[in-house]
Amino acid sequence: MLLNGSEALRGRSLGDQRRLKRLRPLVISLTAHSAATLAQALCGWAPLKAADRFCSTAAITPAGSFATALPAGVERCAAAGFVLILPDTTTLDYSAQPTTAGLGHVGRGKQQGFVAHTALCLDVRGAAPVPGGVLAQERWVRPRRATQRAKTRRTRGVADKERARWLRVAHASLAALPPGGRAVTVAAREADIFALVAAQRPAHADLLIRATPPRRVAAAAGTRWPAVAAAPVCGAHRVTRRRADDRPARTAVGTVRTRRVTLRPPQNQRAGEPWTEAVTLTAILVAEGAPPAGTKAVGWLLLTTRAVPDLATAQQAITWYSDRWLSERDHFVLQSGGRVQAWQLGTLAALERAFAVACLVAWRVLWLTSLARAQPLAPGTAALRPDEWQALACHVQQRPPPPTAPPSLREAVRQIAALGGFRGRTGDGDPGLRTVWRGLTRLQDRVHAYRLLRAPHAAVREGG
């Protein structure tokens, strides 16, 4: 599944083609068995042993695993002329495995695990954004006495803090892109760090960061939000608020203001930090004036290094920031669908290699769901092998033989999601990640039966 055509894992980043041969069935099995443990997904001693050897091989790095799938996705994104880079952080809790070696402190209690900071690339050419792969990732463990380190955060430089990952991953993600084209890094408020804004970047790289309102600016008295709110309104923009646990989906209409602001270096500058000059950026404020009763008004203050000469450019930046939710959905697939926190591999190094494989699986499920929205009329063969769409078609029509032409990609994904519980009513919209992944699991059972039933007839035709 999802290893068809240009989406196939490829490259020599693992150093040995035999490792790539182990990675392919591992990704396929985990994609087809979303809620299973490794033993349940791999279904046999030999596949499980091969997976254990893959995760225990020191020569295999998570970056090497990402690079096997990255070329095709980056090529598509680069063809658009610019790429969105979405960095985000997630925490993996392995407290249920107290004997695992190398884990650190996570959460507020006695939980143990590790933290991962991942940068996805995004193709925004179509009707919907499509993830192109993992550009860079950094993983680390927190010391058991991290709370004591927090007391000294004002005396330590940026390089000695966890937030330095934003600078390192930003640099690594730009290095993973092919030369040419533009790249825009889109990040949430956690990335509102003066060191990131002031750091040197290539001429083709820009930032788009949601600002922390209390920070002060030099262009006007007061904080950023009042300074930008005093600027004249240049237009309006519709912001789609997707459904969350604490709110329904809705569309908000907000006024748009822009203003050039100058950020001053932090007053507690540390020795060795190179940023001493103020940085001038463009601030974009989109604020909803009258939200529905019982809902929180939409208010985003964005900072960008790009020039914003008109309303259209500001609206484009707001749309790009709203696309950042895909990085959160990627982590949602990992946490709830992939069950990576239930894997038992004994050491931190083995868990990190397995986590890289899980990131490939999560990205591919996210890619399939997004691609069906971006290119609904594309043929189903863009993501499915012949026996997969044929088995799906036979299931839908409840009889063989399959049709001669494959369904459209949108139709195929909706049929897969129907296997996972998607009802497809008029007001249901497009299927979500959870139903698509559940449907993929059930599709593989039908593909296996289709192959078994088809094999004798194929042998007879070939022999006759």
C-alpha cells in the first residue's frame, strides 16, 4: 500500500539494498495494521525478526530512513516553485516500559520517554496541501532533573536550551531541499524566538511565525498586538477553523492589518550570541470582530520575513499558516493510529529507528488522504496497485470481475474510508485520517482474498 510508482521507497541512504528490502515490507505491514502491535502487524517469526534486526542495526539512522521516501516528495514540492516547511514537536511516553534503556523524563510526573521535533515539507499547488515527506527530525531525552534546569533558563544561552532545536532543524530542513525555488518555514508561537528570526538564512528562505503578543517592539510604544492593531484595515479574510475536541468546525471572517515592526534583541543577551542588532519584519494581524456566541474569536498575529506589499500577499500568508495543522495531524496519526508508544524494543536507539519507520507510515496515510482532496479526479492508480483497486471495486460491486478502468482517487479513498466506518452522507464532507487508516487495514484482508481467488484462474489462462 502506498508504495506505487513514484511513491516507492528508494535511494541508497541506508547504505545497503538489503536494508531497503527490510524497510519496504515493514512500512507496508504497519500501514495495513494501524492499531496492532509489531507482532500482530508482522504476522510471523521471520518478519518480526527482520524488523528487530532493522531497528537494532547501528548503521541505520532515522535520517537515512526518511531519505528513502524523500526524493519523490521533494521533487513534487520543488516543482511548485516554493515549499512550505512545517516544524512541530511531539512527546512519546514509554512509561509502560520501565526497563527500556536510555529514556528520559517527559510530562509532569514520573513518565519516561523522548521528544521529537519534525519538519514536514508541503506542496500547496493543488486544491488542498499535500505533505511531501520528512525533511529533518531531531530527537532528545530530557534529564531526570529537568525542573532544576528550568530555574536557570534566564542564565543560559539559546544553544543550551531545548528551543535551540528550532534553529538546528530549520537549518537541516533547508539543507535537505534541492537548490532553487523558495522555502517558507511556518511555525506556531513556540518558534517566536529572536535567535531564530535573527539567524542567517539563505536568500530563498523565509519565515512565517505566529507571534507571542506580549513581546515589545521598537517601532511604537507598547507590545506587538496594539502596535499592529493601530494600523489601518487593508481588507478581510476567511479563516477555516477545523474541528477540535473543544470546538466545532466553522469559518471566521477577520479583518486584516499589516505593519512593519522592529524587534529588539533580548535584554538578557548571553556571551557568544551573535545577534545584537534589531530585526525588522512585517506583522500581519487577522482578528475576528464578532464571533458566534460561546466561541472564542480568531486572532492571529503573524510575523514574516517576506515582503507583504498588498492584501493578496497577506491573505496568502494567513492561508499558509492555517495549513500548519497538517503537522499536528501527522502527530495525531502517530499517537492514536500508529500506537508507537506500545512498541517494546528495549533501547532508546531501537525505538528511534522504529519511530522513523512509523513517521513514514503516518506521512503516507496523511499523503493519501490529502492527495485525494488536492487531486480528486486523478486515477486511483496514483496511490493504489492494480490488485488493490480491483479488490476494492469487487467489494463495492459485490461481485467479480472488476471494471476495466480504475475509479478516481477521490472515489477510491471514499470507498476505503467506508471500510473504516465512513458513511459518506451529503453533509459528511471528506473522510478523515482515522477512517481512512481503519479502511486500509480492512482493505488488505480483501486484497489478500482477491489474490488467492484470482491465482488459480490466472494459472489456467496462462497454461491454456
